[in-house]
Amino acid sequence: MTVKIIGVGKLKEKYLRQGMAEYAKRLDTFCKLKVIQVADEKAPENLSAAEMTDVKAKEGQRVLAKIGPRDYVYALAIEGQQRSSEAFAAELDQLPTYGHSVITFVIGGSLGLSPAVLQRSDTQLSFGKLTLPHQLMRLVLIEQIYRGFMINAGRPYHK
């Protein structure tokens, strides 16, 4: 199984890069991991609605270019469905059974995901109503992916 994490923008903080590297190393036992960064659009603080739409559309095009036609896509969105860690683990376990060998997770930039990316997704996943920085969300996501594999392997990581 291949797991891809597509994120808009670069990880700037050293501690986030170190955390991602640690979980990538741990996941090596369970899957082939690809972490893909696409460029974010430069955007001033006070954008009009049209400018926000344009920024998300440009970032969305870059994201869509990294998604394969057969990828099973999770779009991370506040409006998405929340799952327990156990339910998420069960999904990860079942997807290959249904022919999904590449599972792709998409984290948008600071303005979120474009409608085109949301439409391409197979499901939308929410980690709650809290707004988290999109860079920190990568670390939270990779930890939950690792947790899911550990739950499925019956290992004591999840308590």
C-alpha cells in the first residue's frame, strides 16, 4: 500500500519537519509513504472573495496534478466527517480490500481547499471544529495514520 500526503506550502518549522521524519520512519514498516509539498500562492492578508477563490483554485490545480486517477482521496476539511481512531484504522485496513492501493490525503493551504479538490475527493475527513495551522495538521495527520496501522497490527501504541 502507498500512502501519500499532499500539503500546500513548505514545512517551515524544524520541529514539524523532525516530527514528520520520525513518523515517516515508523510508517516504513507498514506502507510506502510519499510526502508531497506543492507551492502555495502568495496572498496578502486582506483578500477579496474573488481573490481567495483564485488562490484556492491555483493551489488546487497543483494538488490535482499530484493525485493519480486511481488514488482514493481523503480531503481534510472542517466540514468533513469526524471519525474515531478505531474507525479510521478500520477504513485504512479495508481500503486495499476494495482495490485501493494508493491512499492520498490532501491538506490545503491557509485558505483551505478548492472546490475542485473537494469534488475529486472520495471522502472528507475532519479532525474536529478547531482550526489548526495547516503545517501542524500534517504532523497530526501522519501520527493518526501511524496510530491506525498500529491499531490494525494489534500493537500497544493506542491506549
